[in-house]
Amino acid sequence: MEKTRKKGMPIGISDYKKIIDRNTYYVDKTLFIKDIINDESEVLVFTRPRRFGKTLNLSMLYYYFNKSDEDNSYLFKDKKIFQQEEIYTSELGKYPVIYLTFKDIKQRTWEYCYNMLKSDISSLFIKYRYLKDSEVLFDTEKQDFIDILKGKADIVAYSKSLKILSSALEQYHKQKVIILIDEYDTPLNAAHTNDYQREAVDFMRGLLSGVFKDNNSLKKGVIT
């Protein structure tokens, strides 16, 4: 008689899809999705201790809401969220989602910090490079988009990059955008420790306020 393989412990795994695909132990927290949908706030900030599951929960939100050619319904079909009303299950795969983490932005100088920020944002734009060939961008926006994608934009363009991206995604998909930001405070903590607070705060303020404050393309923002 063939033995059933025992479930493993997903130690160090914070990607929701990997946990489900590998059939490891998972405490069902999918009703967090329902809480996000029910909350009338446009932007939600969650502050919790390290190893509290913040990144895993953001990953779960990404796979649930993200509009994709890949069918991710199997990741949730046996979870609590699929036992809820259609108002919640119909949100699966409905929105373009921007997911960005700053977990590795821990450099000792502002120059290195800024270069890492540029690299992460450029990598994000590469994921959506199909937008640069679409008709949703004005000529000036298209040039900014290409420069950001190639890592050649100036600091002003990078500070408004997420707003540019969210606007383009909304126009292309005809659907407002969900934005997930993980560990926004990591570069600020590094800046405080290494004495380049002014530069880091100025940049992060421009980046986050631009995309979260009075952004008509925003459906929901979640920040840890």
C-alpha cells in the first residue's frame, strides 16, 4: 500500500503559491482577503513584528486579485474564501496588481540605496513592458516609461514611477489597480542608521504619496 507523503513545514517560504503547490502545512488565512474587500479605506497599513506572516499575506493577496493569463483559482478552491458569497469570489483575478518589496534595501549610503531602489523599480517595469508599445501612454509618459525600464531615468521620474505605472495599467486593462508594498520602512531604517535620512525620506515620500494619495487609478493599497 502506497504511503501518503507527509506534509512539510514551509520554513522560510513566503510565497503563497509555492506553499500550496508543494502541499506544505498552511494555516488558512484567506478570510483576510474578505477583510480587505470589506474595508472602505483606499489604503491600509499593517504594522506587525518580524516573522508575523506579513509577506505571505501580501503574496496571497497578489495571487488572489491579480489579473493573469494563468488560472490561479486552484490555489483557493478549498480555502475559506471560496466558501463566501459571490461578491468575494468574483474578485479573483479581476485587477492589475503592482507588488513591490523593499526588503533588500539596506545599504550604507544613499547612493547605493538609490541604485537598489532604481533596480527594483526597473525590474517591476520590465514585467509590464507590454505597456510601452500600447496607446495608453502619452509621448512624454512613454519616454519616462522606457527610461525607467532601462534604468536611465532621473530621480524625478523614479519618484513618480508607481503613479505612471498604475495609470497606464488602469487605461490598458480598463480596471483600477491594487498596489501592494512590502517592508516600506526598510530603506528608511537603513537611512536612519547610516545618516542619510533626508534623501531617503524625500524620495520615499514622493514615491508613496504620489501613488497612494489622490490617485484616481487606485482601487486599493496595502502596505506593511
